[in-house]
Amino acid sequence: MKMVTLGIRWSELFGEHKGDMSDKMRRSRWETWKQLSRDHGRFESIAWWSTPEELCFNCEHCDGDWCRFQSLPCTVSPITTFSNNEIGLACMGIGYRNKQLQFEFK
């Protein structure tokens, strides 16, 4: 596994496939990348990649800037980000589940 650096490719940071590393390891590597970015004053990069789309905030899988459904940052699409370095949705909208619908009325 490649060491986390500022210039690491997304697929190297998270693995080509979800099964390449544990969810916990992916999250740890993400937090390491963000810390390296902070240490080097790259706050705009952190803000860009750590600010989920509005849709994510109402999703039950959203944990801050992390998508638990895909085990990726909310803004990192395994398709568009890995291939073109474009911001996207980790679940591509497919994994969206409105957390408002999870409330039970008694």
C-alpha cells in the first residue's frame, strides 16, 4: 500500500475497489491526507474535498464529510473522481437514503 502523500492519486489513497482495504483504513488514510493538507496550508483543498453536496447532509449515510455507504469522502466519486479528478458524489446518488424518513411516529 502506497504511503499517504499530498500528491497521491485517489485510487492509491482508497484502493481501486472498496474491498482493497477496510473501511476503517480508508477513513484513516482520508484523515491523514487532510492533516497533511492542513500542515502544508492547503486549506482550500480540504474545503473543496470536504464539503458535501447539500443532498448528502440529509442522507443517513453521511458522517460529516464521509459517506459510510461507499466508505469514501462524500465528494469522491469512484467513477468521475478516480478517473478525471472531478468532484462528485461517493454514491453517485444511488445510495441516498433520507434520514428524515427513518423517524418512527408513535
